[in-house]
Amino acid sequence: MLVRHGETEWSANGRHTGRTDLPLTDEGRRQAKELGSCLEEWTFALVLASPLQRATETCRLAGLGGAMQIRDDLREWDYGEFEGRTTADIRTRRPGWTLWMDGAPGGETADHVGRRADRVIAESRAAPGDVALFAHGHILRVLTARWLDLPPDRGRSFALATATISVLGYERETSVIIRWNVPCR
């Protein structure tokens, strides 16, 4: 199960938030608590989270903090020089720029993020049951692309809102999306 963290100030206004360690807003904390009620039906063999506080706080408030293990590979995409900027702002100097195809100067490319996602997938597949991953929009989108054996940049095809749950799994031996971008209401 993929769980995107609750709202932060920068997610609310569309700023790229990679390595900046922002807390949840009041709304983000409310969302995280709400996620807990949706997760009650699940039993997880493994709970992994990005080390950034917006992910760990979401995990704790959702009621899984006691089982949480931190994985650096779940950190958000490193946006380098574009950290804290919106896409519209970036495109004033780099028309047509997309994170997925161009990466971020001083940061990561989709392939870099894909390698991290592959390591998380390998660990998740080795777990003896269901796995919960608490992380961020872009890393979870790349992870989904890799789960489906797609190139990392195909993560661009999977919109993912804050405080949502997505479920990856199998249809027989084929990796599939079971649920996507579901808010907990």
C-alpha cells in the first residue's frame, strides 16, 4: 500500500518539496488521522517511511508509528536548484521544462529515483505479507511505474494527491494497480 503524506504548506501551493523537511499543516495532520481509519482493515508485515517529517508524522498520526522503519530510498525526488519553486516559475526561464524528462539541475533524474524505487520494491516483495509505504508524490509515482515494469519517467502518468491511499498488487503473476489515489473519507 502506498500512502502519500498529508498536506504541507508547499504541497498546498504547488511548490516542489524534495529534501526540505516541512511539517504537516493543521489540515495535513487532520488528513493523516483520517487515514488511520482507512488503514484499520489492514495488517502490515512491514511499514516503511521516508525519513522526512511529513511522511513520518503521517505514519504516526495514522496509527502505524510503532511499526515504522525509516528508509532513505523513500525520500522525495531531489529537486536540486528547483527546490521550493513551482513548475510555472521554473518555466519562465526554462520553457517546456518537465521534471520527468529533464530532471533537476543539481538534483536527480527519473532514472536516479527509479533505482531507489527498485530497491524499495525488492524489499517489499520479500516481506511475508502486506507492506505500507509512507512517502511523497513523485517517489511513489516512480515506484508505481517501476512496479508495473515501466520506465521511471512513466510515473508522470499517475497523478497522486496528498493524503491518499493506493494499492499495488498482483493479478496472478502480473504486477497491477488495484486502487489508485483514493482519499480517506
